[in-house]
Amino acid sequence: MVSVRALTERDLDAAVELHLEVLHMEFLSRFGPRFMRSYYHAWISSPGSLALAAVDESESLLGVLLGASDPAHHVRAMVRDHGLTMGATLVGHALVHPGLAKDLIVTRGWRYTRGVARLVKNRLSRRPSTNPPSSGPVIGEITHVLVDPSSQGRGVGRALVEESVREARAKGVQELQLVTPPDMAAQHFYERLGWRSSGAMQSRSGENFLRYSFTL
Ligand SMILES: CC(C)(COP(=O)(O)OP(=O)(O)OC[C@H]1O[C@@H](n2cnc3c(N)ncnc32)[C@H](O)[C@@H]1OP(=O)(O)O)[C@@H](O)C(=O)NCCC(=O)NCCS
């Protein structure tokens, strides 16, 4: 029996282990368990997150979903409150892995440097970063869905996504969006769950993705 509940601090070791196993090909996974733990901690403790755990009767972790009901607010809070810790862990790992450091600089160096500079400037001036409230539909996002390989194909992913839809709806979200790499089978999974494909896109780091959306 699968149940879905909020992902909490006590799930973090198991969640990071599962993430590194299932999504080992993801860029951030290359920074190892210490960085991923700081990333997960930042994710779940920043306002505006959607973070769910699928567990069995004995509370073993079967799957994880990460997303945000208010992505812009969530990412700002993550960077503001946890950016320096995550940045230090990321750079510390990159320093002893030169190949990874090179990829980091080539694909994200300039963007991350600007982010850190903005963060330090805001800290020094004690000014909270502000953005005007956006008009239009409230759009949330799902960033990761991962299920333990031995539990895949048994409805765990569906249970996670359906619970995220319920939670997002309760928070006033009108549409959920996600992207998935074109070479992963997840696109069929999302289509099966009623998500609409809205074409291809390239991330700021140059990776190709397919876009999906779901109206709540
Ligand atoms: C993609 C993933 C999250 C799906 O989770 P899951 O628990 O295996 O999927 P479910 O059993 O809940 O399947 C839900 C529906 O999607 C369908 N589906 C799932 N994976 C599918 C696939 N690869 N191809 C076609 N259909 C698929 C199932 O048949 C099912 O349909 P049904 O309910 O009508 O029978 C999981 O396989 C996974 O973790 N994959 C690796 C990581 C990944 O790709 N994550 C997504 C990108 S971040």
C-alpha cells in the first residue's frame, strides 16, 4: 500500500540516496550527496514548495516529488536563505573534481556568479529582493518525480503527481508546468496522466527539454 505525505527532514538521507540512484544523469546529481542534501533541505524549508514522499506501510521511501506552488517566490527564498551554504558545498565539490568544475563554469558560471553577487549585495544592504506581483494565471511547477526502480510501474508516480495536483489546487494554483528531457520515458508517463505537451525548449544552460502543462 502506497501513501503520500509531505517530505520532511527525516526523509532527506533516503530521498538523496534515491535521487542519486534514479536521476544520476542529472547535472546537480554530479555534485554528490552533501550538496544534494543541502539542496533538498533548502527546497523543503523554503516557502512555496511542493515536496512529497511516497511511502509503504513500513515508512520506507518509494518515491519523491519536488515542485513549487509559487516558483519565483520559492527560488528567491531558497537562494536568499540557503544560497551561500549550497554555493559553498557546490564549489567545494567542484574544486576536487576538475572535469565537473569545467562543466559548471561553461554551462552555468556566469549565471551563478551574477546570482551570488546579487545575493551578497542584498545581504550587505539588508534589502530584501523584491519583484512585482505578476498578473495572469497562477502557475506552479513540478521539477522532479522519481520512483525507486523496484517500485516503478505500480502507481507510485501517479499517486505523487495526483497529490501534488490536489495540493497545488488548494494553494490557488491554476496551472502546473514541467519539463522533461526528450530522451527519458517520463513523457509517456505524463501524457498518460493527462498532461498536455507544449513543445520543446532549451534551458539557459543549453539542455533540451519537452514542456508539459496541466490545467487545474
Ligand atoms: C517516470 C516515473 C516517475 C513514473 O513513475 P511510476 O510509479 O513508474 O509510474 P506509475 O506506475 O504511477 O504509472 C502511471 C501511468 O503512467 C504509465 N507509465 C509510467 N511509465 C511509463 C513509461 N515509461 N511509458 C509509458 N507509460 C508509462 C503507466 O502505464 C501508468 O498508466 P496506467 O495507470 O494507465 O496504467 C518513474 O518511472 C521514474 O522514476 N522514472 C525515472 C525518473 C524519471 O524519469 N523521472 C521523471 C523526470 S524528472
